[in-house]
Amino acid sequence: MLCFGVSDLIYKRGATAGIEAGDFLMLQAWIFCPGVTLYAWLSGNLDLHLSALWGALAGAFLFVALYNFTQSLHGGAVSTNAPIFRLNFTVTAALAILILHESLTVPKAIALACALLAVWLLLAEAGGKRGKLDFASLGRVLLATVMMALTNLFYKIGLQQGAVPETMVAAQAWTFCTLATLFGFLREGRIWIPPRGWSYAALAALGLFGAFVLLMHALALGPASVLVPVAQMSFVITALFGTAIFRERLDFRKCAGLAVAVVALALFAIS
């Protein structure tokens, strides 16, 4: 939860520093991929089994999700877009219940309703301008939300089929790194490294390393419809720090949205 929240803040810092989303994700992948692969190998958890292909598929969806989320921050406020993005757990929970046959309890049903209400409340003024909404930014963050929800579902399926958590993260990283590099080359016609990008990318990679490895181990033990929502509570941290650090407006509507989201997450946790 904390690692995801910190990563969101770093994405926003990179966006405000003028680093393009594709360049940011490429540099992050160059650091993350060898790092997590080395970790999996040294820990004895690099097990190349067919079930790890779900991790590779998750890497493709994750690239689309993070690219669109990072792009959305160029026109939208992190205290709005990050909470919407992190509410991808509503889709993940629904899919886990429908496809993986996880239990649907009354607290879960109420939690899903509260989460959807929180999304509506958080569709406030992007960038802090009253009465105006950046629809391009909103469209990107909603696409990122759906892609991330499917990514989380692939994690659980792969782990259920016997994949090792560290291998899942490594397989995801290989696909993600390949796509990020290829996309950067096709977009620019060359591989260009922004001089100020390494520090932001390294910090984001470190945060996501902790987030994904811990999330995989959690999903190997418990239901996705509970654990993914708990991990996504990171958006509360992101929204509060985004308001304090970037001076983004935290009005009554956003406060209400965050409060309802916390209630939803609490209901998921006790369900």
C-alpha cells in the first residue's frame, strides 16, 4: 500500500519535471527488470514454468495501464487521477467473484457500491480549476484503471496455477521492459535518455519492486477480491500527499470521495 502510494507521487514529480511518459516507463523498466530478475535468481525463486506466462501477459497490460496513467497526470491532478486509478480494485473484485468464484458477501457488495460512489465523487475539477474537467486526462486514467484491473486478475490466475511470486514479477518485468523500449524507439526513432529521468525512474522502480513482490506473496495466500482492494488503499496516501506537496485543492467533494473509499476498503478487509 505504501509502496504504490509513493510510486504515484514519483510519477507526478516526473510528469511535472517534463519527462515524457514513454521515456519514464522505459527508464523505470531498465532498472526494474534486471533488479527483480537478479532478486528472484539469488533467492532461489526463479522457476520458469508455463504458469509464469500469466505474468508475461500481465506485463503487457501493465504497460498500457501505467503509460496511460502517467500521461493522464500531465493534464490532471494526482489527488484526483491517482484515486480513480487505484479504484481499479472494484473491477478486479467483480472479475474475481465472477470468474474465480470467490465469495460474494454483503460487506463486499456494499464495498463495491461505496467504491463506485467514491469514483463519482472523485471526478472533481482536474488540475484544481473549478468547473473544468480535462476529458483527455479522464479518458486515459479510466483506460488505465481497466487495464490495471485485468493485470491484477492475471496475477491471481497465474499464482493459482502454481507460478512462484518472484517469477511472476520477473516475467511481467521482461514483457514490460521489452514493450517500453520498443515503444520508445518507435516513437522517437531512436533511444533517447532524458538526463533528469534516471533519479525519478530509479525511485519509482524501487517503490514498485516492493509493491509487486509483496502483493504477489499476499495473493498466493488469500483472495484477490479482498487483498487487491486493501493494497489499493495507497490512493489515500497519494491524495493527501499530493495535496500537501503539489498544493492541489482538497475540497469537500474530494474529502467525501476519499472517506467513502476508505469505508469501501474497510468493508473489503472485513469481508
